[in-house]
Amino acid sequence: MTKILGPLLTDNIDDTKYVRLIAPFRFVSDVLYREGLADDVTMPAGFVMDFESVPLIRGTSKRAGAAHDYLCRSDSVPVVSKAVAARVYLEIMAYRDGLLEGGTLGKLDRWWRRRLKYAVVRVAPGYFHKHKVSATYEELAGLI
């Protein structure tokens, strides 16, 4: 069963988009379970990310963006394909909207956002597997 286990605690690094986890963040994913992978994921404190970088609708699902950013790293646990990382992103957005645990379907106005953001991360070129989990802000921001 998909679950978010604890709060997403972050600290801003810069004035634009990067944040650092100040405590581990844990989630359980049905998508990962169905793939036969470790489904209980703990992102380490110190992990640097940008939550969501889909233009126009960025920042509407920080937990899903955090999970996706982590799974896009070359040494995440588990290591997954771009397609699986995108499906986990979609899964956690649906969880947030209450659609996976008997929530109302009254939030269907968010359906188009979830599908659009999923499509973008699924097909857009980008940083998939270009950085390690321990990548610094300077590495991610292209400063070094």
C-alpha cells in the first residue's frame, strides 16, 4: 500500500528552487512493489533536490517531486528506470489527492495536472541518472 511515512522537512539552499532534506523522508510504493523492487524507501538527510521542475505547474506536489528526484539518481535504493520513477511520481501525486485510499473523486480537477506532469517527466530529456544521491547543490546547479 502506498504511504508517506513522516513529514518532508527541508531547508532552502538558494532563492530559486533547491532545498536540502534536514531529516530522512520515507515512503512506501506499490509501483516499486509490483516491479519486485524494495518498496520501502528512505531518502537520507542532506539529500539536495528541486522538488518539481515542470514549468507552469511546479511545486504542487513536493512529496512526489522529492521521491521522483531521489529515484532519478544513479545510486538510489532501489535503482529504477526512468519509466518506473515517473510512475512512482504519478502514484504519490494520486496518494496526495486521496485517490488511493478511498478518498473522494472530487479532486478530479487535479487529474489533468497529474497526467501532464507525469507525461513531462516520462518523456523529457534531463538529468536522469546523471547525479548520485550525495550530489551537492553546486553540482546540481552546475556551479562546478
